[in-house]
Amino acid sequence: MFRRLKWIGVLGMMLLPALMICAEQRFPPPDFESGYSLPSPSTPPTRCLWLQYADAGVFLAALAVAVWLIYKKRSRRGLFWLSLFSLAYFGFYRKGCLCPIGSPQNVVYGLFNPDYAVPVTALIFCFAPIAVTLFAGRAFCAGVCPQGALQDLVLVKPVAVPLWLEEALGVVPFIFLGAGLVCAGTGTGFVICRYDPLVPFFRLSGGTFILTAGAAFLLAGMFVGRPYCRFLCPYGGLLRLASLASKWRVRVTPDVCTQCRLCEQSCPFGAMREPAPAESNPASPAPERKRLAWLLALLPLLIIAGAWAGSKLSPAAAQLDPGVALAERYARQQSHPARYGLMTPEALSLDRAAANPGAVLASAADMRHRFDLACWLFGGWIGLVIGVKLIALSVRSGRTDYEPDRGACVACARCFTACPNERVRLGLAPAGGESAPS
Amino acid sequence: MNTSPVYRAFALTAWIAGVFCLLVCGVMIYEHFAAATRDPWTSPRLLALREKLAAEPKNAALQKQIRQLDLEFRRKFRQRLALDKTGGWLLLGGALALVLAAGQAAALKKPPPLPQPQTGVRELAVKRASRARWSLAAVGFAAAGSLLIVRLGHTSVLPANPAAWQKLSAKAPEAPVEDAPALSEFQANWPRFRGWDGSGASAPASKAVSGILWRAAIPLPGNNSPIVWGDHVFISGGTAARREVYGYNASSGALLWQRAIENVPGSPPKVPEVPEDTGYAAPTMATDGRRVYVLFANGDLGALDFGGSIAWTRYLGPLNNPYGCATSLAIWGNNLLVQLDQGGSRPAGSKLILLQGASGRVLWERPRPVPASWATPIVVEAAGKTQIITLANPWVISYALADGNELWRAQLLENEIVPSPVLAGGLVVLLSPSARLLALRPDGAGDVTRTHLAWTSAENVPDIASPVSNGELVFTVTSSGMTTCFQTRDGKKIWEKELETDVQASPGIMDGRLFILGEHGPLVTLQAGREFREMGRIPLPDKFVASPAFAGGHVFLRGMTNLYCLGPAASGLAQQP
């Protein structure tokens, strides 16, 4: 069976260059007699439709293999090689695009802009990992995400992040997700893609800010496991939610937990949680219940306060849109004329605005209106995220064994072989040996 | 401490790789900041030179200096790109070595875990949750603070309420709008393909047309039809190498000027290949009495004044049309309408554009859900609106001239759409080539396919020539010369007649006479009435595929090599070189 799979894998690798050869632009650019070759207007260059479907097929197959490796084979080694393949294919070959992390923006942009039809491949990349997570946990993060694979590669000496800090910073991805969807919905841009700090490494190119941020993440990633996934990735936030409701979950031990804590040491992502002991004094939870009640009452207030604060952000946030920024510059020029150099971007944009100011201002007014609503929602979303997290931190867990946190576990399978029972199952340790204390 | 040689080898490799990465990073960072001084957009040296050139625009030495400096910046920019690329790969390799070596060294150094049973788990969990809540609150405050800083750092000068927006828009200076000639002037001339309204019918003129008044040589080939304004006749001609506009005197046929349309910004020097039958100058020009407008198959659009000086040019390409662009320009008031339908069997960037004639500024642009077509749009006043009627397989689509918004559409067309529509008796009469003659009521909204079709006829349906109407009757001519007369009201056939001549040009009506131009001559004149009556035939010594133009009682014809003016019996043929 394994040999057959190996041959299929080899055949697949041989077919990859053929796919690249077949990639051609639908509308060939004009030929220049000077020999100048026209650069592609997009990165990565556009692909013909069937190659996009082929990408989606590879993606779905990788997801299926990841689930198989986690649940059937329980193989860290297999996941490692799968993540290397994903890094090479979805990262360096496909240059990080299309990837699930940015795909929710395509969906939201399509929802709010009827002129844009969401590509089927974008829908597959967006919803397939979520669907898989609802059944099998974060298999996408484990072996298919190139960003995750890159961070796994650079992890040299993991240090534990205090759990209280981990929990607090865990809301940042949801805030980033909200900001990204606001920008996509208003048509301003895909900021999740623009500010993805790891994609520039796949493309070997990027702006100063984003390259610096990427380098910082990778340097931090040498000591903190997957910092981008845990503290910034908006899609990771979505998968974290989906994983909480997943039908199956990763189990460290194939047998009874011996509570040896070896798995706790093996997880570089701080996802392992200790058992929660039963309360010895039944009267003591009263203050906790009181706090929970207060927080539940506080939740609507936090949402309203967030929405109000968000609405105040609207005039500034709208300037993220190039059309609004141009209208601002134009209006400012009317009241306080500034002198720009000849043929500078500022001067050229002002010329463009002056040619049809009515249209520029009308477009800016429309965008401002969109941002008014979007910022209300964004502020309310931040309030909701913080409120729900506060409530979650006030609810007691009923864990009896050492288990990975359902949301935080990226199903990387590192903890499997740390468990003495798993080692017995694999024949790496003798059954009933000293390594399994009672 | 681990002192094994393997560990030391890994540790040493990690150190060397780390130093290598730092060196490469250092060089790249230095280059990055050094390059900022060579940015052509911000270089004080280049900006100063440009300012100086603005004051002395004809200073050739200054121009040369700017070009050299610009070239130097570009060279250095490309060098930097190459350096970045090499540096990127070196860094990637170094980082990989660093990570692998450091990882192995760390693994060798790591003591095996020996966890102890945990005590006080409950207290620890409570303490941790409490800390987490406080730190979460801190994150919330940090987020609020960041947003506050963003808000304070980006003050807006745009007004908050709609009334103030309108005030600001009103204060904004609009581009000057020049007066358009009166409608009567458009009607008296032949300002676009098939006359001012695209109907093929001319203003009444009682002159007889019995012979050639003059003929004039055309320098370059083209299939576009003549347009006429006052004492001027305009046509265009073009090849892959050169594309020109010609201005003739309408009275004498003298070539007043010829002007090449070249060096259009953005237009590539190598033009697309176009089938010989279509050529590079198939679209008929248009004029608003102030300027003439021309479009070529390579996507070059130009405006010239009546003296032949170029007012503006724009590149609308590259055009993706399997037979080459042949849709003519349309004019309404002082605005120019360009229909650019593109794609083989599927839409590929088809669009409709309205431009301001004086400046070439785009007033609006609308995408079209259709592949390439070759019919010319008409602009009509119908149902209380100024509508643009466009044809392309499979849709007849009407757009509002004011804003380009779609008014209605009907899925009625098939095959390759060449004939243009006409407005006759309140109906839009159009052809689905070789399939049906159709009449539509232009007062609908949305999809009117099933609701607004007045009548259809499948008899003697042309594939190239457009229909023509005098209001009461509609006339069609097939490529083989079969001429058919229909009643406009209900599509009933009144008469048909085989003219025994091949026809490619669209027919025209002037002064109650129907003119049908044979591909190799003659010009057949029929009575435009309910009974067939041939009034005469004028033999012509050329091949004709362009439609005739009618103005001032004269008929202007474009042959393959000559431009002809026909009118009252000529005593002697005037021939211009």
C-alpha cells in the first residue's frame, strides 16, 4: 500500500512541471520590438482556469492526507513531509496565493460588491479547511498551511509563553479578521494579504515594513512556536472557533492518560491543558458565578461601547481607501493649497481629481457611507470578541486528563510519540514497563 | 555542557550561518537606504531639473540632462533589483543552514524531560485566569488606544453631512463645456456613419443625382464611409505601417490636408494583425462640427480640428476582435460614443465609452456582457429618454446617454452582428443577420425579450447591409441584391425585387429616393414607396463596400482607390490627383 502511494507521489511530482508548462496567459501581452518583456501585472501571474482547479484539487488532496496522517497513521513524520510539500507548492511555487488565509476577503468582497463573482477556487480554499475542521480539527494548520510550515521549520528552541499572555493575545487574530473583512467589504483592499508577513518570503520580494515584520516573526518563531498562527492569523481565528465544535478531536494517548505530563513538554504551542481538579469546597464557586453573571451582563455594553467607538473611527478609517484619500487631498488643496513637484504622484492625482471633482467627491461620499456602517460593525465586533473571551476565561473546565485545547491545538502530532502509551502501541517501549507509572 | 564534536560542529555551523545572514542583511539594508536617494519620484536633483525644464521647455541640453539622469536612475534601480534577488536567495540559503544547524544543536543540548507531579493546580488555574482577564483588558485598552491614535492622526477635511458634500462638489470647478451645434446643423450634414441619427436617411434636397461631379484619389486604403460637414468631407485610411485622416473640399474634391495619427501615448509600435478585408481603417469617423474623430483597428483614437491639427489622442487598445475593429464612432451633441465589443465567442473586455469631445476625457465607461460585434450604435430620443441602442450577439441593449446605466435589454440576436439598427415609426428596427428582421418597442425596462417585440420577419434577411426607413416603410438589401420593402407598422412585406448586383454597402434615402450601391457599381436609384419603381442607374468604375453619405443634395462614395461626389448631371468629370 505504502509503496503504491509512494509511486503515486513520484508521478505527481513529475507532472508538476507539465502543469507549469501549460500555464499560459489568456490574453497574450503585446510583443515589444525592443526586446522588453512586459512584467506580469499580478503576483503570482494569472493562471488558466483548469490550473486553478488543479491547485484546488491538490489542496483538497493535501487536506485529506493531513486528516489521514493525524487520525489514522498518527504520524508526525508524515505531517512533517506533507507540510514541506505544502511549503514548496502553496508557498514557493504558488507564491502564497490563493491561500485560505486571505480567501474570506474574496467571499466578503463578493457579498458586498455584486459586480464581483467569487471564483469557485476561492470558495474551495475558504470553506474546505473550515469544513474539515468542523469534523477533524485543524488539519489544515497541521500539514497544509505554508505559513505554518515555514514557522515550524525555523523553530529551534521553543520557550513556553505564559498561558495568561497566550489567552490575552489570542483575541488579536479576531480583531485583525474584523479589520480585514471591513476593508474587503468596503472594497478598499485585501489588507490581510497585504499585511501577511510571511508571503514576502515566498515571493522573495516585499516592502520594507512587511519584510521587517516578517523577519521579526521568523526570529521570534525560533523561540516561540508559530507566533503568526497564534497571535495574528485571522484564518487561524476562524479555525479555532470551528475546532471548538469539531466532531473528532486529537487525542494524545491511544489509551488511558497516565498524567505523566510528558505531552505538556512536547507541545511547542502551549496548547496542552492540565486536568481541572474538582472543587473541594462547594461554596467557593459563588464569587466565580457572580463574576460570570457580571460579565454576561457586561457583554451587550461592551458591544455597544465598541460600536460607538468604531463609529468615531470612520472618517480616519475611510482614508485607507485611495478614492477617499484623493478626495481628502483635493478638498485640502481647495482650502490650503500646497505646492507639489511636477509629475509627482501627488500632483498627478490632484490633476486627475481636478478633471472631474464631482465624480471623485461622489465616489468618496459613497465610500465614507460604507465605512460608517462598517466601522460600527467593526467596533461592535471588537467589543464582542473581548466580552466573549472574558466570559470564556471565567468558565471552569471539566477536564480530567491532559488534553490539547480544542481551539489552540494545531494537530501537529508532536505530542503523540511523547505519550508512553503511544510508544508502547508503536512498539518503541515495552508494555507494562516502568515508563507507565500507576 | 554538551561538548561532543557533533554538537560543536552544529553550533559552529549555526554561528557561521548566522554571521553570514547578518552580513547579507546588512548589505541589503544599506543598499535599500542608499537607493532611496535615487528614487526618480523624489530625487531633489531630478525634480529641480524638471522645474527648470517647465520654465524653459525648449532647452534641449536640459532635456538631455534629464534623460541621462533618468537613465542612470533606472540602471541603478535594475542593478538593485538584481542585488535584491541574489541577496534574497543567499539569505534564504543562509537562514536554512542556520535553522537546521541551530535546531540540531539545540536538540543535542536539550536535556530529556523529567516532569514532576503538579500540585496546587486549582489555585494556579484561578490565578492564571485572573491574570488573563487583566491582560485581556490591557489588550482591549491597547486596541482602543491604537484606534484613537489612528483617529487623531488622520483628521478629515471632508464634510460630515450630505448638504456640505453637495456644496463642496458645487464649488469644485467643472471642466469647461463648449456649446454643441444646433440639431438642425447635424441634420443638414452627415456627421457620422449613416447620417446624424444613424438612420441612413438624409435631410430633403431636391437636386437630381445623375452623374459623377468629381473624384479624388485616396492615399491609403480603408473601408470607412465618408462624413460631411459644411464644405468638408473626411475619411481615414490606414495600413499596418501608417494611419491617416484626410480632409477634402466637398465642392471640388481637393485634398486639403492629410494627417497621420501616430505616437499615441501607450500605443505599442507594433500593431495587431487585422484581416485584409477589414483593414486598419474600417470604423467611420464622426464630427461634431468642431472637430473630427477617428478610430483605427489598433485602438488609436484621435480628435483633429477642421484644419487637420491634432486636438488629442488616446489609446483604447489592445483590441481583441477576431475580424478587426469595424464599429463606427457615434456622436451626440459634443460627446463622442465608442462601442468596443471584444472577444471571440465569449465577452473579453467589451465596453461602451462616452468621451467629452473637446478634451477626450472619459465621461463614463460601462462593461458589456457580449463578445465582438461590428454594428454601430445609434442614439435616439424614445420613451422620454435619450437612449443608446447597441447590438451584439445575443443582446440588444439600451443605455441611458446621461449616465450609461442600462435601460433595457432583449435576447434576440444570433450570428455575427454587422448591420446597425435604425429607429423607424417609433420602433427600433434591426437585423439578426441571415435570420430575422425584428422591430422592438424602446420603452421597456429590464429584460424585454418576451414583452416588447413588435414583429419579426424571416423574408430576405440581409447579413451585412443595415436597413433604412422613411418612417412608413423599411427597406432591406441582401448581399445578392434582393431588395425588400416592409411596412414599418407590422412588418408586412410590400414588395421585393432582385437588383442583379452584389451589395455590401448599406442603402440610404434622400428626397424620397432609395439609393443602393452595388459592390462594383452601379448606384441604383429606386422610388422609396409602396410600389417598386427604378428611377435610374449610374455606372461606377470602382469597387464599393463603404456606405454612401448624403449632404447638400450630393452623394459621396468611397471606392477602393477614389472618393466620388455624385450630383446633378455633370458637364465634365472633375478629377483630383
